[in-house]
Amino acid sequence: MKVKLDENLPESLVASLAALNHDLDTVHSEGLSGRADPEVWQAAQSSGRFLVTQDLDFSDMRKFAPGTHHGLLLVRLRSPGRRALMKRVLDIFRSENVNAWVNCFVLATETKIRVHRPKL
């Protein structure tokens, strides 16, 4: 899967997710750090990437409706420290069939994953 990590996720995820055969890009490596969310979103969409973020600006499912984009994983942890984020995202990518999430809006907490799929 082609994935873009937002700047609010640990850069150390790149090597770990690449080891799981995902094609990784980051907001930081693309020189988009500090840029407005619409620019980050457009970069992910124009390169066909599934965006992984914890930014609440991406939480409106009406704006980011399933089927209108390449996919979005919003990670919302109560204590989103670097280690907790790293562990949760890796657990998700190791245990779930994330390749089936293309075009989906996915919300992940410490204990749940909600996958909103495009309407047929």
C-alpha cells in the first residue's frame, strides 16, 4: 500500500512500515512540514497515498467521505506519546488487512478500529 505519514507521527514508523512491504512517504521528507492541511491532503491524493494522521482537522467524515479519496487513517489515542503512537500504528498494520482500506475512512483508538467503507 502507498502510505503518507503526517508530521504528527514518529518518523521511525517509516522503516517499520516499509519492512511490512508498504511504500512510505512522509510530510517531512516531502518538505511539507508546517504546511496547511489542505496542502498535505492534496499531496497525499495526487500521489495516490493513504494518509495516516492524528490531526483532528481530518476528522470530518462528511468532508473526507469514503470513496472520495485514497484512504485516511485517523489515530486518536488518549495518551498519544511517540511510543504509544508507534506501537498502535504498527499493531494496526501488522494485524489488520490495511490493503482493503483503500478509499476508506478509518478511525483507530487504543482498543477499536472503525472502518467506514465507500457506499455502493
